[in-house]
Amino acid sequence: MIGVGKIKQYSNVLDKPLSKGKQEVSSSAFAFLFSELVQYNQTQVDNIAELERRLEDAGYAVGARVLELLCHRDKGNRRETRLLGILSFVHSTVWKVLFGKVADSLEKGTEHEDEYMISEKELLVNRFISIPKDMGTFNCGAFVAGIVRGVLDGAGFPAVVTAHFVPMEGQHRPRTTILIKFGEEVLRREARLAVPCDIIGSLFDFCVCSSEHGNFNDLVKAIIATPVDVKYTISLHPNSFDLGQDELS
């Protein structure tokens, strides 16, 4: 029959190619499964903070696996190395895979340089949740915060990630904000990677014009001649000059 071919058989499930088809899960099925997850963990703790921590830990495991899958499927086993790149990856790619859409907003904190916020008006894990009064400000968004932390940690961007309710004017339900606070080492690395283009141009010209690598002092003078307010390192290799590569390992 035309259009019908043999289906390739795989002896090992690990040999099967990853499907790029549209994958969806029933909202009702997810709500039931997530409800069971919350109720089980609720029986294992004595306070709200501990319950949110357990949900975050569960989400962390999901985030680590999501990152591994997406890097393998969409990025050829490569990962983001810049701060804005990984934030955009979480805000768009990860969110779309998990929730079928990009997040409502991605904002930078106004008071602290190391804080960023991903906001969602109706986060899926909070959409059908009714919180008893005795549970106070319990936020199931802790599960999503754990997913985000798992992705960031796996990509080499350690951060403290928490979920918060933010009241909205004219809205009965508050929006959920995922607050990301990056570690100091992430900001230091970002500063070292933010080398101005003119310095990179000086390095490139030096390496091209001096096939025998010339005098290293000439390279240093070329860099010092261009004022810069960020710190960076230079490692001299037999065949090239690398800036800040030790920070990426």
C-alpha cells in the first residue's frame, strides 16, 4: 500500500529517537496527580514552610530532567552560558514545554541587581487550588520554583528561587511571582564575560598579526590602553588567547 512502510524495531528503549510531536496532558489528570502529591507531603510535615520545601525539592528533580531533555533535543547538548540567555530560556522555552505558553512577564528587580522575577497571572499549579484559612500564605507555586531552580542549577547558575503571591488591582486572585536571586559567583562570572567588543577586537588583531604570538607584553599593553570597569582574566595557551574560560568549567 502506498504511504505505508515498515516500522523500525528497536531492541533497546534507549535507542528510540526522542519524539518532537505535540505532547499534552489532560488538565484534570494533572490536577489529580498534583493534588495527591500535595496531600501526601502534607502528611509528612508539621508546618507550611516544610511543606513548601518538600514541593520545591520535588520540582527540582523535574527541572533537572527538563533541562537535560531540552538541551539534548533542541540545543545539540549545548547550554546557555550568559545570564539573560538562561533567563530567556526559562521564561520562553521551558515555560512553553511545561505550560504550553511563555510566561506572562520577566522582570529585573529594581532594588537588587541579583534579583529577577517571572510572573504568571494564573499559574497552573495554583489555578484549581483552594487554600484553607489555617494554612495561611501556602503557595503551591513552590513546586514551579523548584523546577526553575533545578534548571538553573543544572545550567550552572545557582540561585535561591521562591514563589510569592502578589495582589493585583481589580483581580480576585493574586498573581504568582517566581523570585530568582542569583548567587554572587554568577554575577562575578557575568561581569567577567561582559568584555567590551573593542577589547576582543584588540585581542583578535593581535593574534592575527602575530602568527608567532609575539611578545605577551604587547597584548597586555593593548588591553590596558582601553579603559574598562570590569574584571577579566587572560590565560595564555600555546595556540590561542582565552578570556575567562576557567569560569565556564
